[in-house]
Amino acid sequence: MSMGLIQIAVVGLAVLLRLTSFGWFAIIAIIVSAMSLGIVPVIVLGPLIYAGFSAPQSAWPLLITADLLLLVCALTFEDGGDNTSASPLQVLTGSRGLSGRATDKAFQFCGIAYLLTLPALVIWTIAG
């Protein structure tokens, strides 16, 4: 299987994970995506797929790092309705004890690291 197909699978898995705890943030993300005509999701998720098909093998460790960061973000971001919120990690494990500062910090760290990884990945891919 080529790395590009793996990247499509990783992006699809991240989207599916986010759908397990559907709430207000997901609704806002759909509205923003529609209003931007799909530009926002392309900016956030497109570099992974692009790099999967175009990056040299020397960039694959950075690509795998970006994949892991994206999946941790997708697992730890809490979303929900007006009264409760849950992360996909909580929904999938059934444990409410996973909520709190640790998962919030994991989401924040991985989210920032993922967004910082994207420009480096694109530059490495173009230069390679």
C-alpha cells in the first residue's frame, strides 16, 4: 500500500473519530467548512494527503509524526451538547475518568504540534 493511501485512511479515521462525539464544535466546523467552500479542511488535512503521495522517503518520519499528532487530537478533543461533553476516547472506552486536564493538555499540545508540523512537511516535500 502506498503512503498516499495510508494518509487518506488516517484522515478518514480522524474524521470518523470526531464523529463519535458529535456536538457544537462539529456543527461549527461543518458550517465553517461550507462557508469556506472546503478551503479550511483542505488547509488542515490536505498537506498530509499531498505529502503521502509526493514526499520523499526521508520525510516519512515527519509524516508519521503528523499522523500520530492528528489522531491524538481527534481522540482527545472534547465536544458535546449544551449539558455534557465527551471526547472520542471517552466514548470509545466508556470511561468518564479520562476527562480533565490531562486530555485537554494532550489535545492542546498535539494540536499545536500538528499545525507546526504541516509547513515543515510541505516544505520538505516540495524541496525533496
